[in-house]
Amino acid sequence: AAAKSPDPVSRSLEALSRSIASGCHLPRRSMASSALTPAVHHPRASQLTWAHSCCSCARLERALSSPHITAIESDIIMAAGRPVMAHPPARSSDLTFEAFLDACIADGHRHLKLDFKVWAAVEPCLELLAARKLQLLSNGQAVWLNADIVPGPNSRKRVAIPADSFLPLCRQHCPWALLSLGWAVRPLGPDEAYTAEDVHAMEELCARHSLPGEQVVFSASFRFAEQDLDEVAYLLRRVPGAQLLLWTGTGEVPILDSSLSLMRDTLQEAGVGDRCGFDVALAATASQRAQARVVDCSFWLSRVVRVMPRRLAGLGRRLCCCMRESVSSRTGEMEPLVEIEIVPDR
């Protein structure tokens, strides 16, 4: 009988393995020969360059081939009974979580941020991570376990990942891993900034679970945070040692370089600049810069007209969605909010 041809997933993984073996990435670090557990590495968010949404073999291969990328972010859902790298509304992927993890360990140089989108994927992934613990720590690769565990702007209903289940499970299986904790947000709605209540809910959660600040990174939307930066800066002061990562979403209108510079300066003046990092897209063309100015103006206008009818509030988010460039519908690369890579302003 004729041999059965490999399926697309197998072919993609074989191609990825060949790419890694061919040396199109940084050399793999040698494994430590000692049986002792290596020390946990805690990189600073401000010192990392991110590859965002590596949810396919092709995107992961590009990230592992780049000498500039120091950290890889990817999203996890369940498909056919196993964890795969994809972001809703995608329902499938050519990259399983196990293959993603093994490829990153073989590379040995990039830190990993794993963004859980469904509760069912959490425990299977944590078990695999626990089994690869010594390899990750020997490589010096940090792992952030990310989930939106607190309701946030325009998303005030129950979250997909319950905090009081997620945090104990992470501590049980991977106490050595770092935690990346975020608020669920949506672009459309009356909210235009993180509130004092949002910050208090996150602070209370950290206290209730006795989370050491050194193992926590708060993940927040750049545009929602810049509308009231005092709130997120206050959270960093209330949780000593914690860090902050500000992001923009896939398909979201990129931000201006001047906005990023102002944010850096403001955080520095608040005394928390060295604890903040950015996973954002910067406007690279005249068209993107024009769109960014309109969106930023509308966010400001939304705050000015808060006393007017609620249909006027949230105008910035509507423009942010309506003006965004089309997003590729390739498997595993759909996201409602954030540009894929950091691009320089020109």
C-alpha cells in the first residue's frame, strides 16, 4: 500500500524543525549538566523586544530567525481536544502548544509569554510546562503565564479565565513561572480609561493570593492607560517589584512615536519608568500617522463629552475599529485588538 502522505500540520512542523536545525536562529544554549534546579530568571519588561501573536508555524519561524526578537507572545485555545496556538475567532491552527514549546526550547534564547484564551487550555499547558521546567530554566528562558482575569473597560461581565482558579493552578504546577495579569477590555463602549476600581480590583487580587510583586507583570492597553496614567502608576507603587507591559492590539491603529515618547517620559517622572515595557505598533506611514491623530483626538473628545449622551462616549474606540487596516485571516492570526510587530516611525 502506498505510504500515507503527512498532514499539513506535520509538514509545517517538519519545516519548522528543519529551519531550526539549519541554524537560521541564534545558537542553542547548552543544557546544564547539574541536576540542581537553575535559578529563575526575571527579565525586565523595559528591556525586551517582542514578536506578537506567533500563532502559526510561519510566524514562529520568523520570530526565531530574527536576531532582534528577545521575547515571543502567543495565544492558546483548544482545538480537537488539545491546546493549539490561535486567537479567537480562529478555531484551528497549524501549530500545537507542544510543538511551539519544543521549538522555543530548541532555540533556547527567547522568553515566552503564553496568553490563555480559554479555561480548558490552562491545565494541559501547565502540565507540559512543568515537564519542561529544567530545560527552560537551564536555557535562562522566562515564561509569563498571561490571562485577562479582571473585568476592565467596556468588558464588565464575567471573564473567561477565573482568577481564583487560574492563580492557584499556576502556583501548583509552575511556581517558578512569572505571572502576566490583565484586564478584559473591548474597544467599543462608554469607558475610555482604566478606573480606580479596576486598579483596586487587581491590587486586591494580588494581596488575596499573596503574589510577590517580583513575579508579576500587569498587562494593560496603551490607549486606555494613557487616558489616566496616574491609575496604572499608582498600581505599581502599591505592588512593589511588579512591572507593567503596555500593548496595542492586532489591527488597532498604530500609535504615534510622540505618544510613546510622552508615555515613557511621564512614567519616568512618576518614578516607575524602569518597570515598564511596551509591545506596541508605531505609525510608519503618513496615512497611519493621520489615523493615529484622529483616534487620539477622539479619545480626548470622549473624555470631554462624558456629561453628554452615552452614545457620544467611546467615539475613540469606534474610530479605532472603523479605521484599522484589514487584518490577515490566516489560521491562528486573528485578533480583535493589536498590531503584530513593532515597526519604526519614519
